[in-house]
Amino acid sequence: MSIKQFSLPDVGEGLTEAEIVTWLVKRGDVVEVNQAIVEIETAKSLVELPSPFAGEVAELHAKAGETVDVGKPIISIATGDPTAAPQPEVPTEKPGAAQDPDEDPKLLVGYGAREIGSHRRRRKIHSQTATGDPGPAPGTPAGGPPKASPPVRKLAKDLGLDLTTITPTGKDGVRTREDVLKASEASASINGSQSPSQPGTGVGEVRIPIKGVRKQMAASMVKSAFTAPHVTEFVTVDVSRTIELQQHVSRRRDFRDVKLTPLTFVAKAFLKAMAGTPEANSRWDEEAQEIIQMPTINLGIAAATPRGLIVPNIKGAQGLSLKELAQEISSLGATARAGKTHLAAMAGGTVTITNIGVFGIDTGTPILNPGETAILAVGTVRRMPWVVQDDAGERIEIRSVLQLALSFDHRVMDGEQGSRLLADTAAVLTEPGLSLL
């Protein structure tokens, strides 16, 4: 029998550390090659790591909640004949390096966040931290951990709640976000103190560690704000005809199963306008002292998640139909909220849209996603009085109106180019028939 160590791998994007979120195994469990053994949170995504070895878990080298550097051992697995004398621990090599034939790395599931709807082998082993092995808790299936999605487990952890004490209301005994929030409110009521989810009004201060996605977002925004000279321009748009078009298209048979929102039409109009201002799809290369225009538009859609703001992007968005664009936007949002966005989906973005209108906000001054030249903020659609002018003169009508705010890097785009991009976007939304030109 030999003891082999599995070190935290580099899961991509140059990340140097990750947090152990949940152990899916405990000491003494028997694991197979490719079996999920731990969930980790990087600065960009929640990732489930598979075991590179088959054998018995000998030791967990890190506790849940601990941040581990890439290359540091996280688990030891005893492989081979269990009756044989243990051999010294052998660290695993980096992914792609040569290994024993019995542990061919080609058998391993690729690292990265899980896909929605993916199927995997039902686990026979369950989550435990590196210390202790408590038995099943109330409300927990015999021999297993409480059922909950990673974002829900993260929320419970941030609120200081034990999932095993929370009564599930979801299908098959799954704890939901609502279950956790309800338990948090009950706890606050019993203790006579404020829940951590509502800081500022309770007894004492609440300290929230800055790590993972939130830490990465903060660093990126500071770098962007103090590197690229931002200019922000605003426009208020009568989108009544676009809203009418949205309602008409939604009734079509081929769009019945498609989530069609005003954001889809704004994105389509923005992509149309960018054809006339290709400078917006560029990046500034400081080292080479060049402006690099990108061949395709990888449209980022900013998504607020329980773990912080992330910006997955739609590759080659300029070539998508309205239906395809709507499907991609819906899929990106659902995947992000579930904490399953792939690292690859957040790489290579060239321009971004942030939809602050979903929060009832009219407008804002968005900060550029690092490395990009433009970002468009989309406000909420409001019904309000509007001056309408035609051959009969002027009159006031109640119209559907929204505000757009475009921030751009003034090193790459001058005022004329930024103004044209915003005006062209607004023109298509005012008269969607212009998209046919």
C-alpha cells in the first residue's frame, strides 16, 4: 500500500489560491478515480475537484473554510493492497504530467465548474471537515450531509447557521435559500439580535471576510478605475415601440419557451450599434503601445450572485439571432446564480452590459471590466409622460422610457465615438425597424 497526496491544482486563469468550501469525503472513505471529493471556491467560480486516485482517504490536510495555496496538499489517499505496509507519501504531479499507468490522467474529469443538468455518480460518502466525524444530525439523511446547493450552503455559512438544524422545504429534502433566510430571521428573533444579513441595525458590528469572487471583484474594479480614464455619457430613450415588439415576438410560437426581456433587445441594439463603432470592441495594450481591435464581440452580461458580481460572456454575440441571444442571456444568468459558471465563460470578454434596471434603478456610472473599452448600464423601463412630436405637432403621452449610461476608456475612444455608439443604440431602441437597415 502507498500513500499518495493530491495537491490543490491550478484550475486556470492564473489563480493562486482557493477556499475549501465543502469536503465530500472523510477519513476512511473509499473513493474511485474521477469521484468528486471536494468543492472549492476560487476568485471566479465554484469548482468541484475529482480524485486522481482510487483508494482509501488517509487524511484531509485542510478544513472547510480554509484558504489553500495552489500546489499545497489537500488530501492523502492510500492506494493498493490495504494489507501491505504503508509507503512514503508521493505528491501528485501537475495535471498533464506523466503518472503511473494505473492512474492515467486522461481518465480524470477536467477541472472546472459543473454544468447545469450534468449527471454524476451518486455518492456513497459524505461531507465532513478535517476534524471529527459526527453522526447524522436532525433532518439529515442517514449517513449523509444536508441537501443544499453550493450557493445555499455558502449563504448559511455567511449567516453562521448550521444547515443540519434547518428544516428543508425543497423537493427531496433540499434546503432552499428561503429556508436559510427564514431560519436566520427566527434565530435573530430568539436571540434578540440582528441577523448578519441585515448589518447596521443590530447589536454590535458584523465582520464579513473579503475573499473569493468578492475579493477578485474589488481588486479588478480598483485597478480599472485607476488605470483607464473613464468617461460616462447618458441618454433617456422612448422604448415604447421596442416594448410593443417584445410583446408581439413573445406571442410567436417559436418564442414560447424563450425568456424574452427588454435586456435582450437592448443587447441586440448595442451589438448593432457597435458595427458602426468597432473601437468599442478593442483593448489598450500598454506594453506594446497599441490599440487592439478584437475580431469578434464576446458580450459580457454582469450577474449578481450570492458570492458577488461576476461577468460571464457570450462568445461571438454579433452573429446570434434575437432568439439565440435571449437563450444565451437566460442561460448565463441561471448558471451564474447556481454558482456553476465555468472559468472559460468569464475569460475573453470584450464589452459588457450591466442590467441595473432589475433593481428598479434608473441609471448609474458603471466601471469598466478590466481590459475592456466600453460598458453599457441599462436602467429600468418606466411608464411616464413624454413629449411626442409628429406632423400634427407636439403632445404629451404616457410612454415606456428607460435610461442608458455608457462608460468608455477615453484612451481608446474619443467623445465623438462614444457619443455615436450611445446614440446609435438609442436610435434602434426608439425605432427597432432601423435594425433592418
